Amino acid sequence: MTISSRSFVQSTTALLFVGFLALLGIVAMTFWLGERSRVYFNDVIEARDARGAAVDLRNAVQSAESSQRGFLYTGNEIYLAPYDTAKTLARRQLETVNRLLASYKGADVSIQRLTALVNDKLAEMDRTIALKRDRRDAEALALFRTNRGKTLMDEANIFFSGLIRAADDRLTTGVGEQQANASLLRWFSIIGGVVIIVVVGGAAITVLRYTRELAATRDEVGLLNAGLEERVRARTVDLAKANEEIQRFVHIVSHDLRAPLVSIVGFTGEVEDNMKSMKALVDRSEAAAGSADPVLDEARVVLARHMPEAIGFIRSSANKMDSLISAIMKLAREGRRALRPERVELEDVVTKSAAAIQHQLSEAGGKIDVQFDIPTLVHDRLALEQIFGNLLDNAVKYRAKQRPLRVEVRAGAIEGDRIRVEVADNGRGIAERDRERVFELFKRSGEQDQPGEGIGLAYVLTVVRNLGGEISMTSVLGEGTTFCVVLPRELRVLLSAAA
Amino acid sequence: MRSIRLAVPLAAILLANGPADSMAQNGPPGITTPTVFAPFDAGAPRCTPPADLQKVLAFAQDNQREFMQGVHHGLALAARKRGLEYRQLLADSDDAKQLEQVRGLAAAKAGGVVASPVNAANLAAGLQQVMWGGGYVSTVVAPPATSLLNAPQYLTGKVLGDAAAAYIKGRLRGKAKVVLLTQDSLEFLTPRFVALRDSLKDIPGVNIVADISPNPVNKDGGFATMRTVLLAHSDIDVVLGADTVVLGALAALRAAGKARPDQFLGGIDGEPEAVAEIKKGGTPYKISISLASPVFGYAMGQHAADWLEGKSIPQAMDILPTALTVANIGQYEADLADPASVYEDGRRRNSYLRMYGNICYDTRDQYVNFPWSSERK
């Protein structure tokens, strides 16, 4: 299945969009997970601190209790050495626990109860120690045997374990969340990476396929071009040969036609000379006869009127045919003429052409306006002079007699390194029915009040095409005609292409 | 059914525990130093039967607690079975009255006396009079006695602890927050809780979040203690202790909305309310450890008759704890109602009773006069 340019662009765009989304998703997920990690990390730190404080509090109370029991059992003050320190530490850690857990929902009741228990426990220990120091051992022992100290410690232990367990749960949850985050990030990255790989792979495959197809197409086009160029070259050669043959044929035909025509004209003179001899003979015969002879009179009429008239027709027809043959030969010669590119200022060409018809232009009260905005051309000067000379000559010849002639020549550059020249007149114009044939050979239109053979525009068309250009015409009958000539700016390009 | 409560009666007895006062004696002091008895030999040689004693079996009963009523039930059945005249003497928790009742029995030459002492120390003299007169004396826990009955506290706790451990491993996947409701006021019960801790200590996932003695040791105390525990620990999986306090804990769990069918609440004593919870099924209360007082009462009656016939009887006897669960409670109730069939079936009897030492009329000076326990190290 081949890939069209449109589907290639669409699929590549879609793949890039998916890849972008995947990348965006990875970035967003990374950011979100990072934020979550920060929150959980803070929670873990708080839980760790709360746990540490609870453990330290429990250890401090237990240390104080050990001191108390050692002193109660032995009465030795050395057991009380860590007692005050333990109590101080217990109270400090109790404050820490209160501070760390103050914001936790539901912890306030536990903290209040634990605070009361620790304070009661410390007070109970203080009381027994005081009794022992006062040597009131029995009272101290009795107080001890109430088990109140144990009961307080047992209950405090419930809260110690509760705090530690809650902190452990928070630590476990925090670590679990961090692991889940890492796992989530890993999976998302893997999935995103796979998506990106798939997208890149898909895009690469699409590009590869498209590139291969382009290369194949290029090769195919190359092959076709090579064949086409070869065929064009062959056809061009064939056409050139055919053209040469046609031109040679035209030349030969024209030459061959002219030869009998010369004979006809020559023999017409011979006939005319003979006719003069015959007339002299008739005159001598009539003088010899001395009287009117009807036969001689009829011969005299033929020789004096009918024969000169016939000879005149023959000569005018021969002249007409000669001019036609000359026109054909002119066209043929133009077709065979070698073009010579040179730097040409078109304005000079037009000015020169205008000067050539200045006399007729003056007689017509005409005026030529020139408006040029083109660079220097590289062209065949003679061909250009023939084109614009003919067009200007036509403008003068076919002017409208009821108004002064106005001719505008406008030239400008157009795309494709070409120029466009317009020759517009306010002449008699061309009827619509004649417009298609004005460029045909020997065709004339409109009033035939000017001498001509109908080869001017045909010649112009031939020359323009030889230069690689086009000529077109617009006209309004009675208002004027505009010829538009489009030519390459440099004839050399055309010639090198043709070569 | 008859509920069997042992902790409190045994506690009351043991508070006044100790050898009988030798200064006031008119006969041998018995065995006063802790002694380990060999297992009872049922094939021991016969002795001379007491000649001048009445075939009377009397129960000097401290009060009409259900546990002691079970003893009374067993004794009555055995006396009827063996053709003894049975007398139930209620002391109404009056130790002096009880002493008078026992002295009266000694004076009347009663052949057998079973006592649940109101005050063991006070009653010892009266019981010794019976023994010195050749009569059979059996007491519930406290010496002196010809044949002394005790309950193995460690084993009792171990049965409960092992059941809890099995449940934790099986149903709770080895992880549990455990509350131990102890009884600091009765030191002799300490082995129960040692056994509970021993059963749980090797399960890594067990976390004993509370090890505390409710005060008072009753349902209200259990309720208050559990409420305190719930302040610090929102989720509790296992609660162990005496039935009364565990029932209080259950009430606290329910009040807090923290009771779950998969919890394991287990108690000791076979309290009727605990048994009712177990029989419901699907409640947190899964087990109660009970001591079958009709069974050992029946055995005591049989031993009294054997004594009067000159047979050798055990010097001491353990009433073994039975774990009541929804699965076995029907059979257990049937056994309590008909202890005779249990006694006559050796296998079933051995599941309730374990007997130690031998004594008969001819060796009656070797009566037990120390706080015996089969678990004493």
C-alpha cells in the first residue's frame, strides 16, 4: 500500500502528537509524583520524630521506675542517680509528643490521657521515694503493694504502644507510598517510553516507507525523464529534419514555380512582340488592299484591344503569383535563419521601428507612446525589429481615418524571467469573425484599402514562435486592437534548452 | 447448662491457702512439703475399709455459685450411684458456719466430706478432724485434703493461648493486635497469663498492645479498660482474659463500632453469657475455657465410695480445661448433664481429669497438706 503525501503528513502529525502527549504525561506524572513524595517524605519525618519522642518518653519513665524500685528495695541513694534526669527527660518528651501530635485528628484524647498517666506515675514514684527517705518503709511498701504504680504503667504502656504503632503505621504507609510512587513512576515511564518508541518507530517506518516510495518514484521519474528527453531529442531531430525538408520543399517548390512563371512572363513579352509584328503586318495588308477588309478589321481589334487586355491579365496574375512565392520564400528563409542573441534594449528597437514609419505616422497625425519597465534583453535584434516593425506598420496601415492615430507600447517583466509587450492602437479594429484568422498566411480582414498580401501577422507569429514566445490579440471593431507579445528575457536559455 | 467459674472461687480459697495449723492438731500433719505425685495407679492394693464411719457423703459448700452447684450435681449423682447418703451443707459464705458444719460431720462420723472452703485456713482444722477420724476429705484447691482438686492454671491459659495462636495464624494471616486482660489481684492466676504470652510470643506478627489488669475484674472493668485501649489503638484483633472482663471488652468494642466477626475474643471460666455468645455463632466471641465441675464432683463422689470400701484413690486430681467452641459445646453440655457416663468412659474421663498419687484408709496420714499443683516446678 502506498502512502500519499497527505496521509504521510497526517499520520506523522498524529504520531508526533501522541509522542508529545506521552512525553507530556511523563513530565506531568513525574511532577505530580515528586510533589506526592515531598508530602509523604514530610509525613515520614514527622512520624519518625513522633515515634522517637514516644520511645524516649517510655524509656525515661521506665528508667525512673527502675530507679524508684532499686531505691525502695535497698534504700541506697545510688539507685536514684538517674531518677531526676529521667523525670526531666520524660517531661520534655511529653511536651514533644504533645507538640508533634497536636494536629493529628483524634490524638488529643490519647495525649491528654497519657499526660495524666505519666504525671500520676511520676507523682506516685515521688511519693514512695519520699516515704522511703523519711524511713516510713511500711507506708512506702503499702503504697507500692496497691499496684497503682503498675496499673499506671500498664495503662501508659497502652498509649506508648499506640503512639509507636501509629507512627510505625505512618512510616509504613509513607514508605509504601514512596514505593508505590516509584513503581508508578517506573511503570508510567516504561509505558510512556514504549509509547514514544512505538510513535518514533511508527514515524520512522512511515518516513522510511515514504522515503522509499519517493526514491522509487524519483527513480521512476528519472527513468521516464531519461526516456522522455531521449524521445524529445529524437522528435526534435525528426522535427528539425522535417522542418528542413519542408523548407527545402517550399524553397524548391517556390523556385520551381517561379521558373515557369518567369517563362510565362517572358513568353508574354514574346507574345506582345509578336502581337506588334502582327499589327504591323495587318497595317501593311490593309494598306496594300486599300480598302476595308472586315477580316483585317477584326484582327486589328483583337490585336489592339483583346490581346493587350489578355496579356495584361496574364502579367498581373504572374506578378501576383510571384509576390506570393516571394512571401513563402521569405517565411521559409526566416525559419532557417540562425538566431543571434545579443544584448538588446527593447526601447531602442521600438524607437527604431517607429522611426521607420515616421513619414506615414506624420501623415496620419499619429503618435506613439512608449512605457517600458524591463531590463536589458538578450535576444535576436533583427527578429525583434521585424516583430515590432510589422505591428507598428499594421497600426499605421489600418488606422481609423476619422481620428488621429494613437499607439501605446507598454513593456514589463513577468514571472518566469519573461517579458510582456503590448502594442495597442486606436485603429479600425478587427471584426470578431476575423480575429481567429488574422495570424493565418495570406488572410486579410476588414476593408482592403491597403496594399498587402496578408503575410505580415503570419510572419510575426512565425518569428515570435522562433523566439520561444507567444502572441495574442484583443480587438474591438471600430475602437482599436491590442497585440500582446510574451518573450523569454534571454534567448540564450531557449537556445541552450533546444540544444 | 451449668456454667463453671473457677477463678474467683479458687482465688478466695487460695488467699487463705497454706498448711493447716500443726499446733492444734490431734493427728498427723499430712504431707506439708511440696511433693510431686506419681500418676494415680488404679491397680494399687486395696486397704482396710473404715469400720465405723457412716456411709454419708456431705458437701460443705461455700455458696450456691453455679460452679459449685455443678460440683453438687456430680456428687449427688455419684452418691446415688454408690448408695451413699448425700448431704448438701451450704455455708452461705460464712466461714464459721462452714467450720461448724464440718465439725458436725466429723462428730457424726460422716464417711466422706467434700468442701469448697469459705476460708481454707479456718476450715482446715475441721477437715483434719474428719481425716483423722478416717474419713474421706476432698477439697476444691485448698489443702488439707485426702484427695485435693486443683486446676492447672498454666494449662488453662495455654489452651486459650494456643487456640488464639492457631486462629491468628490461620484466619488473621499471622498478624494481630492483642489485648491481654490480666488479673493482678489474684497472684495465683499469673500462670494463666504467662501461658497466654508463651503461646503468642513466637508469632512475629503478634503485637500485644495492652497487657493490663482491669479494675475491678468484672464486666464493667473490662468495658472501661477496653475503652481506654481503643483510645490508643483503633483496631483490635484479639482479646484474651477472664470471661467477665472479655465480655466487658466485647461490649466496649460494640459500643465503639469496632467489633468484627473475624476478631477473636476468648475467655476463661465458661460464663453463661460467654457461652451464649459462642452459641450465637458469627460473633467475635470464639472460645471460653471451662472446667467441668459436675465431672470432678462425680469423681469425688466415686472416690469417697471407693475410700469407704477400702480402695486406693488419687491423692490429687487436675480438672483439665476444656475449650468451648461452637463446634463442641453441645457435647460438653451433655457431659455436664451426665457426668456418670464420662466417668465410666476411660477416654472421656481422661480428657477431663488427670489423677496423681495413691492414698487409702491405711495410708491416710499421707494426706495433702500443702498447696499442690501439678504445674509446680
